[in-house]
Amino acid sequence: SKPKLKSRKWQGFAGGAACRDDKPLLSAAAVARGKELCSRHLQVNLAAVQLLESFAAAKRLSECLGVHIRRTDKGSEAPSNLCIGVGEVMEKVLRILRCLGAKRVFLAGDRS
């Protein structure tokens, strides 16, 4: 039989700030607290990091701006994500590319 996971109630972080359209952005104090919680409770799988670093080197991703467009899982939390059109995304990406001096974009998303 499968071991049963201990059930516990998850606690929100910073009152859900920056997670929903109707919530404010994170404060500097909340960012500091989040970093502290991550360093205390999260561990990175070194084999996964090595695999990702190898992929990034092979694809020259250090020269890229990474853009992750979330739509399917954020639709209920941040409906404004669904209203952003391709033109607006491109405009913002191009503006950031110019500021960074980058020439390439690595685009990731959650839609097929």
C-alpha cells in the first residue's frame, strides 16, 4: 500500500500579493521573507541543474531573454493574462530586448 502523506493546511504567503489581478505587488519585506523561506525549505536537484545548464549552453540561452507566457493555469487567478494579445507581448519583449541589448528570445508557454 502507498504511504499516506500527512495532511496539512497550506498557509498563504504575503496575503497572495502579486498572484492575482486584485492583489498588490510584493513589498520589499515580502520579497526578503520569500527568499528566506526558499533558502530554508527548498533544495535544488543538482542533476537537474546540470541538465538545464547543458541545454542552456547548447542553445546559447545566455544570449537570450527568457519569456514565459502563462495562460491556462492563470486564467482564473489573473484573467488579464488572457486579454494580452500577441502585439502587446511583442511590443514589450522588443522594448526589453533593446534595453538589455539582447538579440534572441527563448519563449516558453503552457499552451500547445
